[in-house]
Amino acid sequence: MSLPDLSALAVPGAKLAVRATPRAKREAVEAGEPLRIWVTAPADQGRANEAVRKLLAKALGVAPTRLTMLRGQTARDKLFQLD
């Protein structure tokens, strides 16, 4: 799995719009507006949200704890803020 280099977006205070797809066959990140993220985790008890946060953090080159979900806890369209 190769991730795009999104380190240019890793600016403190940046808000990142994400469209998530849980239960995908592969884990991937596609640059664009919004960012598209596919995760293999099911959308059950926040497992997909956590997988999206970890994969996004890896692509940004930051720790997952620096990403806060502002909106989209139960939706495919999410908004993260980089602290």
C-alpha cells in the first residue's frame, strides 16, 4: 500500500474534508477535495473512524493524536482538524 505524500497539508489548524469508505477491499488514500480514504474496518462502534484517523495521520506524516474529528462521527463525509 503506497500513500500519497500529504505533508504539505500538515499545517497546524488546518481543516481537512474527508470522504470515507468503510469495509473496502484495500486501504488507500486519494488526494483531492475532499480527500478520499478507503479502510477495511467496518463502520461499527467507531472502528472505521479510528482506522481513517490513523491512515490520514500516516499520509500526513503526523501522530494520530494530532487529528481531531470535528464533524461526521456517523457519516461518510468527515471533517478533521490538525492540532
